[in-house]
Amino acid sequence: MASCSRGYGLGRDILLLLPRSASSHSCLQPCTARILPARRVIRATRTFETSAYLCAKQKSPAAPVKQKKPAPKKPPPPPLAYRPQPIATPPTAAAAAAKPSAASISVAERLAQRGSRTVLYEGPSHFWLRASGLSASVFCMGYVGIHYWTIMVHPPEGLAWWVPHAFVPILMAMGYFGGYFALSAANIVSSITAVPRGSLPRSYLTGGVAKKSKQEERSLVALNASPVALEVALTKMLPLLPPKKIIVAPEEVVLPFKMQSTPVGRGDGAVPPVPRRSGDVMDRIAAPFEALGRAVKGPMSGIVRGLTRVGFAKIQVKGDKYKIDVLGGKVLDEGKILDHLVAYRPDRISSGSKLW
């Protein structure tokens, strides 16, 4: 078998197998005659197959496209903790950041920032109390003096020998009551005022050049450490005299009770407003009697309190005991500010902590 030569221009369409014994000239014409019709048939067949395939492609319905299910999302990794690097701030910003907020400022610092004096407690007028106490004291002391002179020093003639001796305990008792009534109007706190430390004279903060005791040194240290000082005013026993003032640190004032729990803190001691009347005949008749009752109630209450000392509680200032009126007067913010400043020691003062 022998292959036909590639020089006929047939390409790769047909492979002719010819016997090796046949001559090239005798075989050329029959091969050409056979190849031309076969080539046309092959081209027609290819064209038919291509057109049939395209028609079938157009007629066949589009196959549904399967949507792929989305892959489950992986949870994001946990965020890393953000740690900002410290940034250098200018001195002005650092100073502004160093200032405490309004919520963190203490009560004493707020009072000091006001720059003026703040009255925390103001007692009522004790005129009738002093008048009754001094009157009772004068009566008792006069009784002691007269009877001592007329019975003990110059006894009358015919008086039994045992009478002067019997008057000794009587005069001692009357002298005791005279002193008791006189001291009922003494050492009463008339006001407590918060004073900024910058408003105090320099002598209060240094204590002068004189030698100081350990207690005075502790008082100076406490006074310089506090933003405010408390000015405690004490009324004197005799009227028309200026009150005595003591400048102390807030921690040196000791209260065995809470000012909020007192009648003056709760507002019970406030004077009730005068009720308005409708204006009928009976109200007009009762109005002057009600006004007279209110006018008499104040002096009578003061006289009774001067004799019995009702409505006073004891406080301690620099180790000394004084009296404060808890039935009348005015207190700032229901006594809450004063309770924040001073020391609360219910076991420091044994007696007189609750007399109202």
C-alpha cells in the first residue's frame, strides 16, 4: 500500500490508498475524478450537520441554572482591645484636666469657691428666754442675800437658835437655782457661718509668735487643711453685749445628733402662715383674739424655756460644750450641709444629746 502524494491540495480531508505497483500517471486522473465529488459531499454534510445542530440548540429549552448555596460566613475574629498611646498634652490642657468635676467637689470646696460667708445655722431671738432666766436668777439671789443678812448675820431678837442653822440649806438651794437660771441664757449658739480660708486674717492661720500647746497646734493644722472655717457665734448672758465668736475647723465641731433629724431641720419650728378668713362676722370677731394669742405665745414660750431649758441640745466646740436651739431658727438645706461638714459623734457627749 502506498499513500498518495500531499501535493494535490486535499489537505487532511481524505487519505488515498493506492497499490504500489500502479503508475502515477494512470492513477492521477481517476483519483481526481473521484476526489472532487467526494469533497463536495463532505462539505454539504458538514454544512447540514452544523445547521441542524444550531436549530436544535435554539429549540431546546434553557436548562435551569442551579444557584449555588452561599457558603456560611465565618464569624469575624474578635476585635483587639484598643489601647491608645498616651499623647503629650500642653500644660494648659493638663491643668484643665486636673481640675475635678462638679460632682467630685466636696461640700467644703463648694462653699470656699463662693468666696463669701455662708450662714449655715441661725438661731431665733432669745430675748424672753434671757429675760425670764435673769429675772428668776435675780429673785433667787436677792432672796439669798436678804435672808443671809437679816437671819445669819444680824438675827432678830427673840429668834430661836436653830432658825439660822435651818436656813443654811434653804439659802444654798436658792443660790443654786439662782445660778442655774442665770446660766440658762449663757453659752447659746446664735449662728454658725462658713468662712472661706482665704477670707480669714493671717493671725488665725499662723497662731502668732507665742508658744502654742499641742492642742493649739492640732487646731492650726486642721484649720489650714480645710478649705473653709466655721465661725461659731455665742450669745452672752447679759443682753446688748456683742456675741463671742470662735473660729474653728469643721472637724473640731462635734454634734451627737444629725441636724436633719431635729425639728428645725424638718421645718417643724417654722412659724405657720396666718390663715386667710372668709370675711364673715365670726371671723372678724375672732381675728383680734387670734392675733393676741400669737403675740402672747412667743413670750410665754420663751419664759418657760428660760426656766426649763427645753429645746436645747449640747454640742462640742474645741472640747467645750455649748447649747444650740433645735426648736426654732433657720438652717441651710435642712441641715444637710452642716451634717456634711461637722463631725458626728453620738457617743462623745453623754447627756443632753436629745432634749426636744
